[in-house]
Amino acid sequence: MTDTWLVIVALAAGTFAIRLSGILIGQQIPKDGAWARGLRALPGCLIVSLVAVSVLSGGVREWGAGLVAVAVAIVSRNVPVTMAAGIAAIWLLRQVGN
């Protein structure tokens, strides 16, 4: 067996092991309780943390886009619409500023 085939087989085995472990570990995640609530809230927390870093480290344009997104979130209570409005606002503010 050449080195190329050895690498291919090793990578295939590694990929299979990662996917199998994800399935096996995923079956152990509780369906209710504090851990389940925390895991359900995790995607939203990650998005908020990424946006907060961008807004806090940005300038006037980023703050303006953040305010637009907050206003849209309050009015629409729809996450995809809020994200689209924030993206459109930062794009527009960056285009106007250049």
C-alpha cells in the first residue's frame, strides 16, 4: 500500500469516527432540564456575542446598523428579518461613507 492510500484510509477512518462519535454523544443529550434549555439557547447567544463584538469594536456605522437592527427586532420580532435589516444597514452605511 502506497503512502497516498494509507493517508486516504486514515482520513476516511478519522471522518467515520468523528461522525459516529457525534451520533453516539448526541443521543446522550438530555431532552429536558437545564442542560437542554442551555443548549437550545446557545445559537442565539453565539449570534449576539458575534454582533456585540462587531458593534463595540466598530465605529459610527456599526453602531447605526446595530440601532437599525434593534429597532427592526422590536417591531418585527423576527430573527431573519432583523438579521437582513442589520446586514442591509451596515452595507448601506459603508457604501454611503465611501
